Amino acid sequence: MDISVNLAGRRVLVVGHAGEARHTIARCLASGARVYLAGDDDEGRDDRAAETVVRVVLPQNRLEWRTLVSSVDLVISVGVDSATTDALERASRDARVWLTAEPPSPTLPLGRVTLVGGGPGDGQLLTVAALTALREADVVFFDRLGPVARLSEWAPGAELVNVGKTPGHHAVNQTEIEQKLVEAALAGRTVVRLKGGDPFVFGRGGEEVLACSRAGVPVTVVSGVTSAIAVPGAAGIPVTHREISRLFTVVSGHTPLAESELVHLAGLGGTIVVLMGVGTLPHLTAGLARAGMRASMPVAIVEKGFSTSQRTTRATLADIAALASRLGVLSPAVVVIGEVVRLSEQLDVTTATFLQDAAAELTTD
Ligand code: SAH
């Protein structure tokens, strides 16, 4: 019988040999448990989980077992001898603490996880490092924001697992994704987590790195081209431009900004780039206006960057929310607020033409 228990914040005592219990320990750590280990150590083993596990001395008599067991919420024995099993059963019964047993882990070599930034959707914007990681992968966990059209070609030897929303299916939640990454690496697999844009820009990449390192799984990150810069660029909008904007701020519009944040943003005087900002656009534009930004400030929304249906909508701070709603602007889209938007106003120039124009301008400077 399988029972799933939420172990977040719970104290779990693992009794067994550190090496044989490493999968059990890693799964407990990945679920947010505080893990105590009573058992032998492997001499000289590369034990990355060691720092997060509290070692306790193996009890020598009934009282010591009972004291130890009664201070935790769950006990898991892993491949222990019959004398230890008897002592544990007695102590758990006395202390009324749950006891379960798991088989020892086979001594498989540990796999690894690479978080790969896949860029904003166009395969041309994958890095060489991203392609190398994909080519070596045994399993790729992806979602709709990454470049996925040619995934089976880029990762020919890999099982492809969709952890994003698909029609009729909920997205796999973040904790489950982290557990899947850890479990696959513990099973010795070379794992790629492919993410849209850059893994560390609103991509929850930091959480996935932490989950892996907490579980003792080696993890590396391959940076990606972020939509925050590339999508405005694809619509001919440079996020900085000499004498027009010398700073840009990237902000999440996932939840409405607080009044003090709006005041700071409006006061910065550079370009503001908003990701996940379609839903909160009316709140943002009204807030910036309240915070003193002038009504005529140019704003652009670039939808579905790098796809055949890329579309740019331009207006002013005062008008953009109403226009976006009239035109049915949808996510994914990047909102750009600032004078740099004017630079793209000769229709939808491509980045290439824009760069050509900019280069010509520079040579005549
Ligand atoms: N890590 C990603 C961002 C994840 S948040 C990155 O660095 O790009 C998801 C948001 O990114 C979307 O809501 C949208 O605002 C933006 N986005 C990502 N890809 C996009 C695209 N191709 N076109 C427009 N917006 C995009």
C-alpha cells in the first residue's frame, strides 16, 4: 500500500547505512523534511547531502532508542539487521511514532541535472552549451515556454517529459518538478530541465538548483537569452539607447505592484520591461501615472515574440490598457515602457534592419 505524506518541516529519522539510504534521504530532503541519520558512514564517499543531514549516534539500548524515536515524526529503516529492526519496532510502538522500511539503494552512479535556458522560443537562439546539454540528456523536462518544436532532434536519446500545462491536464506543480529532477538524477540519469528564456529570470530556476543541491545532486545552469531583452529587440526596441535610456528595469507583473514600488519605478527614468504583465496592465499604467509618469510616455506590448504571430501594439501610458483590451492582447507578451519605444516606430522593423540602421547612424556620428 502506498500512502503519500506531506513531510515539509517534519523530522524524519533514517536508520541505516548512509550510502544505502541515499535515495531515501534525498527524497525526504526534496520534500522539505529535516533528516536525522543514525547509522554507519561511507569513508571518503562524495556525500553532497552530508551538510543538510544531522548525524545522530546509533542508540545502544532500549531507553536510548525510545528517546531518539520519540523526538521525530517518522522513522524509516533502510536495510538494517534484525536486532536493529526489533529495537526500532519496540521503540516506535512505545513512542507511538510511525515506522516504515525501505529497500537499500543500489550503488548506482549519481546522475546530474542541468538547468538549460532555452531562449524566447526560436531555436536559433539556443546557445551551444544548451545544445550540448540536450544532446547528452537521458531525460528532458520541458514546458510550453521553452523552444520545443525540434526537441526530439536536439535531444535524440532522451525521454521527453512535459511538465507544463497541456490541454485537459494541469501543470505539474513546482515541488513535483523538483522531486522528478532529483529522482531522475538519483537513478543515475543525465537530466535536463529546459526552461524558457533564462532560468534565473522569473523562471524558478533558483528553487530547482536549491532542491538539487539539498538532495546532494550535482546541478549546473546554462544561461539563456531572456525574453526581457530579446523580445523587445525582435520588435525593434533596444532596451537601452545612447542619450535616451541608460538603464532598464525588468519587473514581474504576475501580481500587482505595491504603491511604493510604482513610485520607485516611475522615478528611475529609464526603460521598464514587464514580463507576465498582460493581466495587471491597467493596474500598472494607472499606478505609474499616479506616481507621476507623464501620460504621453510611449508603451509597447510585444506578443508571442519570435513566432509567426508576433505582434506589437504601441500607444501611450494613458491609452495602452484600453487599446490592449480592445485588440485582445494575450500572454505571453513583454511590455516595454519608455522613450526607447519611439525608436521602433517605423512600423515593425526586424532586429536586423534596426541594427543596420543603428550601425549606419553610428558611422555618420
Ligand atoms: N525566464 C523567462 C521568463 C519567464 S516568465 C525569460 O527569461 O524569458 C514568462 C514571461 O516571459 C511571459 O509571461 C512573457 O512575459 C515573457 N515571454 C517569454 N517568452 C516570450 C515570447 N516568446 N514572447 C513574448 N513574451 C515572452
